[in-house]
Amino acid sequence: MSDHQPAYRPSSARDRRVSGRIGAIAESATLKVDAKAKALKAEGRPVIGFGAGEPDFPTPDYIVEAAVEACRDPRNHRYTPAGGLPELKQAIADKTLRDSGYAVTANQVLVTNGGKQAIYAAFATMLDPGDEVLVPAPYWTTYPEAIGLAGGVSVPVLADETQDYKVTVAQLEAARTDRTKVLLFVSPCNPTGSVYTADEIRQIGGWAEEHGLWVLTDEIYEHLVYDGVETGSMPVLCPALAPYTVVVNGVAKTYAMTGWRVGWMIGPEDLVKAATNLQSHATSNVSNVAQRAALAAVSGDLGAVAQMKVAFDRRRRTIVEMLSAIDGVFCPMPRGAFYAYPSVKGLLGREYDGRLVDTSAELAEYILDRAEVAVVPGEAFGSPGYLRLSYALGDSDLVEGVTRLQKLFGSRPV
């Protein structure tokens, strides 16, 4: 055989163009809806998008200026440590103590390419094939995909609007098996905006500790809590669980930095070191310019954050009031993040313009076609019969978008 002759490969192997592991991944439903809305806008259609969880505010000026200066500094034109700039890791540790009262060291921090990579790195490091993760539902679309990629098995635990979309210890215990290794815990929650109280967190954390479980807690919306809800961070409220807790966070939502792609995971040093090894092969270091911008963000005060929160709070009240006026819609008041998650079960099983709509996915398609409003159906979050609407868009667009829904389905006085 010639040295240049390709090795024989059976056609059956060659024809499997995409691996089963990657082929099983579903496209991000939220990004898909956002992309479709933007494509329709580019065609000149007046689409209003409630899909992506992306603040409409610009990144604060002082953060942008830090990035501009970083671009000019040759240090940032080179590789840096895969786990993150040392000064950023320390600043994240300092910020974590300041904001949640959780004392960690820089060695417990891994800086990642956004919160999504932190979530995947955490699950990839914690899970072996077949390990089960309890996933409260409705859940953000990425969680089950990241768990599956890591070889784990998602076990959804559904909470509906009658319990403010918050799971109970009894529900978690009913779903636990001898394969359960990790509890995923998210508060404030995407997609529902629900916030667990400090007492609820203590109860759930105590249960996880009792049964020897790990916890991955996503705190990306930590600063967006409304109505004075008393809440807190799992490892602070449940200190015995801290050695078995991974905290995921980032700058995207708090500082309007979704496009900068800087997140982090915090956990035990051995786990973080293993996740850093994974990242060293997957991506090397996060962009140095983005890391310098994140350093300015987490080291600064929360003044800009407070201003954005005022706007989000105003929009929250507006969207709930307006959605609640639509016949067939029930919308609980979210206490955190920037999402409303109304039940639309009362709109299903009806004909609209001669078109039978049985599912929330079909309803979302109908809304986009007829009202030119983009929303994400509950199927994407493991709970059919609901829609997610992000209110992180301008006030006028929010009012116009929900007004279109009121006209489409009919409204009543609130």
C-alpha cells in the first residue's frame, strides 16, 4: 500500500457524518427565537423580540474604557494562564465575599468563556457516565444539554405556577435514586423569575447535605431580586454543604455584558484544578481584553447595576399587569431576573383563523406569524403550556409587543 493511499474506511462509518453525542444536542431555543426575530427585522418586518435574555442597556462606560486600555497593552496580546488572569480571579473572590458573604480563595476560581462554559466545565468535571442530576423545571435550555454532553442523566423535577415554580424537598426526595449525584439549584431562576427564600434554601441545602449530594448553584441573576425578598447563596446559608458546592456566575446579566463572554465557576480547589485542565485543552485562556473589562466590572461599585434594576423592576410590573389582562393567561409576579413566565393553557385547544393550536410551541409560532412578536414556548424549558417573555427590552417595545398580544387574543380589565 502506498504511503499516500488513504486507509480503508467502511462506508457505514464514513456516512455517520456527525457523532451521536453531538447529533443529540438540540439548538438553543432562546437563541433560535432571537435569531429568527432579528432575521425578520432585517427583512423590514416590525418584529418585537421577547426571546433572548439580554439587557438592552450598553455596557457601562468605565468597563468599556478598561477594555480600550487593555487593547493598547501588549501584555494582553499574548497567552495568559488558562484559569484566568490572577488579578481577575482574586477580584472575583473579593466580589463574592462582598456580594454574597461567601469567602473563597483565588485558587477556587476558574474564569470561563461565559456562564455556559462554566456550567459545562462543572458538569464535565463532576459527572461520570450514568450519574443523575436533579434538574428543577422549568429549566434553562442549556442545563440538560450540558449534563448530557458530560455523560450525565437529567432528572426533571417539575414545579408549576401553583407553587410559584419552586420545587419542594418532598419533590426532590421523590426523584432521588441511588444514581443521584448532583442537585442543580437556580435562584433567581431563568425562565420563571422565581426566587427561593432563605428558609427554602436552607431546607433544600440541608436535604442535599443529608443525602451526600453535590450542588451546582447558578447565581448569574444574584443582583436582580425585587420586592425585598430575603434570599441568599446556598454555600453561605448551608455552610456544611460548601465543600460540595459549585457556584456559577458571570458578568453578562449584572453589567449588561452578554457579548463579552466572561463567566466563572467557584468550587473546591481539586475540582477547579481539574476543570482548568479541561479548559487548557478546550479554549486556553479567555480573551484578555474581555477579562480586563470584567476586572473593572467586578472591582467597581454597583451603581450602574442599581440603575438598570430600577428599569427592570418597572418593566416587570408593566408586563405582568398587561399579560394578566389577556383572556386565558395567568402570569405570576416574578421576584427576580428579567423574565415573565405566564401560563397560556387557557389559550390552547382553540382555533385561531381556522388553525387549531394545541401546544405552546404552536401558539408561539402563531404569535410570531400574526402579531410579529417573538416569544419562547415552554417546551424549550421542560414545561409545555407556558411562554417565556424577557422584559430586558425597551419600555416602548415591551408595551407595544404585549398590546399586540392583547389585540390578538382579547383582553379584560385587570
